[in-house]
Amino acid sequence: MKAPISRSRVLLYSTLVFALLIGTLYRLANPPAHHDPLRGDDDDSKIALQALLQKTPTEQQEALLRKYVNDSSPNLRLNALETLEAQYPQTSTDLVQNALADSSTPIREWGLESAQRLDRPSAIRLFMAGIQDTDTSVKMTALQELKALLKKSTEADDKSMVPLLMQELQTASPLLRASFIRTLIQLTGKQWELATTAPLSTQEERLAKWKTWWNTVEATWAKEPYSTTTAQLPTRSDPAPDFSLNDVDGKPFHLAQQKGRVVMVNFWGTWCGPCKLEIPDLQRLSQTLRDKPFDLIGLALNEEGEERGLKERSSKLGVTYRQALCPRQVQHAYGEVTGVPITYLMDKRGNIRYRWEGPRDYATFYSAVERLLKE
């Protein structure tokens, strides 16, 4: 038989619940002056956008959504695009075709995933552009969508994709190589599968078989209409919200004073598994570009022990590039950052040119930084 709960404990629980309720009501009634749900995190933005649409006359909704497609908030842009696609699929195909020009990877991937509803040649051209992208995640998404389209049906001119696929196969990562080869099998009928779990020597042998075959047929292979398709790299540019803080060594960092340098800001946490996955790649990037006008700083969220704790834990993880605790106002300014890692890359003029959600590899980071360093 359970012992009865004492009156004092009941009173304590009641007091705690009441305090939590009061605190919640206060935060709802008194949000920060700079808090804007429409341009907040993905969930807040989605809810705020739907609430706004309910108040907007039906005949004005498409124009409002198209306005937000060009907003500086990537979460709002994505939610506006998804809503337009759902409500106005026939009039939003131009947005799908232009999505790869965005700076935010979720929007770029949305464009590839939505391309299945375009006419077949337009969809394939978009996939072929994505396959040549410098972002490994975008390349993989493009390949997956291309394979899905080919499973529905194949046409005579589909084989003209092979030259470009073979070109990309030469430089792809092991994971991407396997995916490229599965697509080539669909197009050529050659059953030279490549298993990523096979020994490296076996993988190289299988790759060599594809290269040897291609050398014998390349000269006579039909290359049109898709082989001339080129990558569509991000062209969107938005002013980066300024911030200043002290890093874990007490040294000041002021974003506005980094003009003339390419700056990467990595939102992360020492408690975050996916964040840890990209640490070696970020570490390699900082070492490779240490003599270039490039700055990399990690802004850590929800860390215990303040600066000292962050410094100790990041050091144990092998991090030597600059670190700081992420101030709440910076989280607000960059779209209510909560899920990490999220990485921003700014050009020499202080504009956001790339935004990645989730971990990325060295090749993705390096190619983007090199592009901006050359501008």
C-alpha cells in the first residue's frame, strides 16, 4: 500500500506548477521586443504564416506568399514555398526551377524534391544541375530524385545523361559513387554494382571497370540534350545580422569588423551528436585555410559551465578553431536557432551566401569558401 502524499508535498507541487504557469503566461504576454514568430524557427514561422493567411482574403493569398518567398528569413521562405506548392501547384513551377539559386540548403533540396511535377525535360535538367552541385547533400538529393523519375519510365534520350554521370563519378565520394553507379545501371543495363561495404580494393576494381567501358564508347555516345547542363550555384545574398561577443579566451569578435574576409559561423553544441560528426571536417578546413582571409567561429548553444566548460569540452573533442557561447540575441537574429548544427557562410561584404542545416563534409565547405574567396 502506497504511503499517502503529505500535505507539504502537495503544496510544494502546487506551488511549482503555479510558478511554471505564471512564467509561461508571462513569456507569452511579454515576448522579447525583437521576437517575430513569422521569422522565427520553422514551427513558429509555419504557425504564424497560416494564422496570417486565415486573415487574408483568398484572392490576395498567392501574392502574399510570393512576397514572403523573397523574405530574408529562410524559414519563412521555405514555408511560403511549401504553401504555394500545396495551394497553387500550377502557378508555382517557376519557383521550383529557381530554388537552386537560394542560399539555404533546405530550400534548394525542396526544389529538387518538388521537380517531379515539372515536365520531364525540365525536371531532368534540374536534377542534372543538382548532381553537379558542390554540396554533397544536394548532389545526393538530386540523384535520389532522378532515380525515382527513371523508375516511373524511361525514354530514348535518357541515355544522354550518361556522359555527365560518368564525369561526376570520377570525383564523387565513396557514398556518392555507389549512388551514381546505381543510376548508371538503370541507364546502361551494365550490372556492375558497387557495394560501399566491400573492401576498398574491390571498390576500386569495380570503378575501373566502369572507366574502361566508358573509354571504349564515349566517342560515339549521344550527348544531347542533357550533357551541356551546368550546376546552378546559390546566388541569393542577404545582409548578415551583426553581432559582437567575447570568445572563450576573452578575445572580442565583431562580425561587422570582418569585412574583407569570408566568415563561417557554425551553430553547434558539445552535446550534439551530428555536430561532432563534422568537427574533423571543420578542423581540417580551418587548418587548410589558416593563411587565407577566412574566419571560422563556433557558437555553442545550451552549454553547462559557461566559457570554461565549453573550452574544456571542445578541447577534448579536438576543436582548435575559435569558440564562443551563443548569446540569446544571436539565436533570435539568425531565425531562432535551436536545432543544430546550422552553419552560415558570409562573403567579404558581410552577406549570407550559404546556409546549411545538418552536418556537412569538408568538400562541401571547402568548395563554398573557395568560391567566395575568389570573388
